[in-house]
Amino acid sequence: MQISDSIREIKGIGEKSEKLFAKLGISTVEELLFFYPREYEIVENIRPIDQVQEGHIVVVCGTLAAKPRMQYARNLKIVSTFLKDSTGQIEVTWFNMPFLRSTLKKGSVFIFRGKIQEKSGRLVMEQPEIFTPAAYHELLASLQPVYGLTAGLTNKMVSKAVAQVLERCAPAQDYLPEKIRARYELCEINYALHEVHFPKDQEHLATARRRIVFEEFFLFILSLRQLKEQTEGITNVFPIRAVWKTEEVIENMPYRLTNAQMRVWGELERDLKGHTRMARLVQGDVGSGKTILAFLAMIMTAENGYQSALMVPTEVLARQHYESLCTLLKENNLTEYNPRLLTGSTKAKERREIYASLEDGSCKMVIGTHALIQEKVQYKNLALVITDEQHRFGVRQRTALAEKGEPPNVLVMSATPIPRTLAIILYGDLSISVIDELPAKRLPIKNCVVDTSYRPKAYRFITRQVELGRQAYVICPMVEESEGLEAENVTDYTQLLKKELPGITVEMLHGQMKAAQKNEIMERFASGEIQVLVSTTVVEVGVNVPNATVMMVENAERFGLAQLHQLRGRVGRGEHQSYCIFIRGNKDQETAKRLEILNHSNDGFYIASEDLKLRGSGDLLGTRQSGDMEFQMADIFRDADILQKASEAASELLADDPYFEKPEHELLKKVMKSYLDLENHDIGL
């Protein structure tokens, strides 16, 4: 089996399962191999039957007390029996597995692992995994991979396919130079892949994970440095002078800009007037007022006769920014700029009109999504490119717009609070400005960290807020129930809240939905039609709902503090007092200590640096904490030490061999090319 083969080459994967894997973006052996577990499960100790509790996943051992029987119900074949130990017995059932009748013999000893449900007043274990005592005791010392799944695909199917690939596939070539591997004590790639999927223990997992995380950072930084070399010191071909109009707009605002906003605006003005092209990152906490600075830069550019483009990650956010810009221009009698909105759902006729107005220069400002960088879009004199929520875009997207004619000035805005030391590495091609002050009129968000017993009180609080005309977010870590993971999921939680909150419109949102469906849900929430939105972290960016006053996060311990802060920033955007309820799913004291930081501070930069100090690189078994930069396994906060080492290694390699001409870097050169090609493909170039 070769790494480039289709997954159909894997035994047991037919047409049906091929389609299920395709939903996860897996069509080749290589894609499966690099589909890492989302977390790991430590195999539990066996529990006496009289100690099992409803809703928990448990392991029990006992003797089959009865011959399995089969019943039929609604197209289901239900096999059931009883397992007993010295403390009691429990009913065990399986669906559509009739062969178990002949496999499970009365009087035999088995170990079952599954979820306990309550049925007609008695406890039942449904659809458990089956082990012999010998097989289970072998597992006890190991960590079991848990993958992110889609409906119809089980964890067992994925791990079985991965095991087969690791056994049969020809070894992958290691492109990391031996010199770098030795210096930074990194294991070989095939060892890393085996241990990241099926680790013997935490130590082996740590070794494998370190190698993979280093690799992700290393490739990213190399591509960034190459980008910097291509763009550094480029002459500003769009001579832009300061204009009175921006001062008038600032004067006419219903509120005063903060000192931090004025300082950063001064930096943007200087850049735009400068002899070299602007390449600047503006970092500012949620609500610090970055968008108005972007609008001022667009006005300054338009007053000089040039075009500007603002690209954001979602259609709803694009529309909201467009409406805000139009309002600002109207209030200041600036109607001649002809601002336009261009997204994936723009109708063909309107799209053609926008294309024409961009090409002839009559449209001076355009706001949109990825649609702005499609091949058909041509600009007359694009002098300024702004990307919002940069951490949702790849490295190359930063320059995709920049390649539409002469190199324009580039402004990147991010609400992700990244400590400056890390920001310098991650945004090495950009100058950095920080808006470190919130507008005085903003009410601080009231926070509380509670355990699951608080839920009924939280539901009553949400109900009262909705009765006052407000809206709420409820965040869950998973889309749907997953084997082996005791965490809330969006699908089941939505149904629960529809029962708990009668008369309130509750809907769900998650990343597996089609783009049109996601847009529709976000639009309905933004308009107030949906009162409570149950979602994954897909809402972290992408919609501004000033009327939302409650953010409730389930299993808060499964998220990084920086990400929780980003989620918290979805509320507190209007005039009403806002609240954030963090519900912890476990009683771990370290977790409680970490979450308490959110209770005491609303400063994103302070939270990010505290998170960095507390967590370091320890927490191996949790989910990847941060969505920033879209790494598969790496986390810029948890893995800050590896990030710094990867940056050091990239600098040394480029100083020694900037064009990868040495024989030992031949494979790395090929990998870099496909890495950049992939990023280009992802953004439609």
C-alpha cells in the first residue's frame, strides 16, 4: 500500500464508508494517516455493577446470567441479556447485531464497556464494546485514540483503518533534516505517526506529539519567512496623502476615540503616507474598536482616488460591516465612493455589476468574503487590503488580494489576544500595533464559573433575559455524541433546551452544516428571530449581535482560556449588561484554578499570558485548545516553547540554505512547494 493510494485500498472500506470518510476530508491513505485523534481516553478500571450511574460510560465485568434473546422493534433487531457480578446484575442490549446470540454464551465471563441509560425505571447498558478479560487487561496500560467523527462513522472503524495503514503502508519519507531532528531531539516521522495514533503511554505520546507540533510550526514559519522576503521593503506605488476628511469623520462621531485608538490611527496614517508598502497587524481585544480604524483607512484611500477591500471570514459579518460602513459614509455625506458587498451568495447579475465597477474604478470600497480573491475579480487601482479575524485565514490569503495588480498596502486585524513574543513569530512579516484600551462606555461582562448543578438556575436566568427581549448563546465542545467522550454535544443539547425552555426559539449551529444553512441560521440569530443559539466554537468569529447578553459555555475545561475569552467577546456588544456562565464538567482543582482567571479579568492579553504560564505544554489528553492559525495539532499557547524552537530552526536553515539547494533539503523543498500550493488551493487560487 502506498501513501498516495485511495482509502478504498484499505480492507473493510467500501463505497458507503468511503463517502463517510470524505465528509471528514479523507480520500487518500495519506489524509487518513494525518487525521490525528482529537483526544485520548485512558482505559477505565472495572466498576462493580451496583455502583454504575445513569449517563456515565463505565466498564463492568461479570458472568452472563442468561442466554441472549432477540426482539424486534421498528426495523431493529435487539439482542439482550443480563450480566451479573457479586454486587448485582444489569441488562445489556445491542441493536442490529443478531450474530451476538451465538457468540455470547450463558455462564461465560466478559467485560463490557458502554453508556448507562435509564429505561422504564431500570438501568440498561446499551451497545457496549465487548472484551475478554485477557484482552481488556492488555489495554489497561494504554491510551485509546478518540477521533472527531461524522454520523455513521464509529471510532472503531477509524482506528481499525488507521491500524491497517500503519501495518501495511510503505514508510513515509522524513523531510525534516537529520541535523534539525538531532539538535531538537525530535523522533522520526513514522515513529511519531504510530505513537500519535496508538501511544503506548503518555511519555511515548508526548515524544510523538512534540515532533508533529514542531513540524507544523516549522512549515508555517518557513512559508512566512519566504513571504516576508518577497514583500519586505516593497515601494508604496500608491502615493497617499493625509486628508482632512478623516479628521472630520473622527470629530463627527457620537463618541470619542480612545487614546489607544488615536495612537494606532497615527501609525496607520504614517504607514499609508510612507515610501514603502504598509504591512501592519492591529491587535485589539474584542470591542476595542478596530473596525472604525479600518473604515478611516478606507476613507483616506478613497479620498486619494484609490480602491480598498475588506475581507472577513463569514457572509453575515461582511453584511454587518457593509451596513456599518454605509451608515458612516451617509452620516458624513460621503456617498460618492460607491461601496459594494461581494459574497458567495451575491446574485449573478449583481456580481457582474460589481466586477465592472471594480474594474473601471467607480467602486472605491468593497467588503466581502473569499469572493474578493476569485480569479474573475479585477481591480483598477487597489491600494489597500484589509483582512479581519486573520487567524481564520491561511498565510497565503494575506497576499492573495495583494497579487491583484500592483502590491497594495496590507492591514491585518485580529481580536485574538496573542502575547507579543508569540505574535512577533507568527506575524513575522508584519509590524504590530496593539489597541490596549476599551471604550469607556462599555459595561464589563459579569462572569461566573460553576459546576453542572447550576444548570437549572442558568436555564431560569436565560429565560428571564429572553423575556426582557435579549438573546443567548450556549456553546458545546462537540457536534454530536461521540464514543468514549463524556461531553455535551450541540445536537442533543438543542433538543434538551427546546424542552427546558418552552416558548423560546432554540436553534443549533455547527461547522458540519452547509455554508448556506450556517448563513441562514446566523442571519436569523442576528435579526432576533432565534432567541437561543446552541453552537460549537464556530461562532467564535463571524457575527455581531449587540442584543445577545448571555454566553453559557458547557464543559468549559475543554477550551483554552484565550478561546473562552474570544467566545465571551460575542456578548457585551450592546448597551445592556452581559453575562458569561462557564460550566465545568469535572471537579479537578487545577481546572477550577485556571477558569477562575476569567472570573477576575476581562483583559484578553492578560488572560492569554496567564494561560501560557499555567498550562505550558502539559495537557496532552485534552482537545486542541485554540483554533488560531488553523494548525491540526499545534496550539500556539500550549506549545509556545516548541513554537520558539521551530522559529529558531527555521531562521538557521534559511541563513544556511535560503533556497533549499543542498541535497539534504531536496525533500523539504518539495514539501514546501506542496504546502504553499495547498494553501493556494484552499483559498480558491
